[in-house]
Amino acid sequence: MKKDLVFFGIQWSGKWTQADLFLKDFSDYKYLEPGQIFRALSSNKNIISDHIQERMSQWKMLDDSLAFDLFNMYGHLLSKTDYMLTDWFPRSLPQMYYFLSKESEYKRDFVWVHFYLSKEKAIERLLKRAQEQWRKDDTTESITRRLDLFEKETLPVIEYFQKIEKLITIDADQPIDLIYKSLLEQLKKRWVLL
């Protein structure tokens, strides 16, 4: 039986790449990547972008209410035959409880996929991106702060889903095609894909 999917992992663990590959093979999954939406919103000059930029400059996650509103809009757009694939939501305990309440309300089931990458490897990849893309915001300090926020806010969520046996962990420190192969194998073992 197909289930909704949540892709998670530390920054630069390859979630988006794997989602892109997955969506090419499974068109009944509809993708939500809130980080991309919030980055787009913050690129304009308005009250929403000001708020997003302020939170980011303070090394804080965005308000749960913004994430809830975006998730509600996403849920509203899904048809009964669509399955959810989200990357980034939920990423805190309040967001997790909200997600669980919505899955229960709509009688949906889910599996979390954690693309595991060590903090050291993530820092290495992000610093390489900074050099290749001339990204001044990707300093060792800023990267470490973002990864620390991930550990503080998101690891408890991942641990919870592991505890209730709703988590698949994939080694993200291998070639892209092997990660994808492992993802499909694990989803088939969980009867998510037939």
C-alpha cells in the first residue's frame, strides 16, 4: 500500500536529488519543498520576506504557524489519488504533532526517510558548494550554526519516528544511483511500493 513520504536529512544530504529521481518514476506523488518556497518569498521586499530574513539572521527556524499554513495549502491541493512527498516538513516537535494530527484526520499513512550524512561530511560538501558557487553566506561558522539547529530541532523528530518504527534510514554518503537503489529497496520492504 502506497504511503505518504517525508524525506529528511542534514543539509546537503541529497534529499532534493533523491526526490527529483523519485518523482520521475512515481507521478502520483506530489512534492512540497517548503525551504524553496520560503527562500523565494524572502527574495522579494515585503512584510513576509522581512520576517523570514529576520528569523534567518537570528539563526531561528521559521514560525510553526507559517509552516502549518503552507502545509494546509499543500494538503488542500492534493487529490484523493495523490500521495505526499515532502522535504523539510515537519522539522520540529510541534510541527511533527501537527503533521500526525493531519495524517490521522485524513486517514493517511506515512513513512519517513532519513538520508543520513555525518555532520563532518555535510560541512565538507557545503564548503565545497560555497567555493564552486561563490556563496559568501556559506562560511564554516554559518554552516555549523545551521547544522547545530538541525541537531537541536530535528533530531528529536527523527528519533521519535524511529521509536514508532516509521523511519527508514539511508546512507547518504555514497553515489547518487546507489542511494536511490537503496531507497527503492527499503520502500519495497515496507510495502510502500509494490
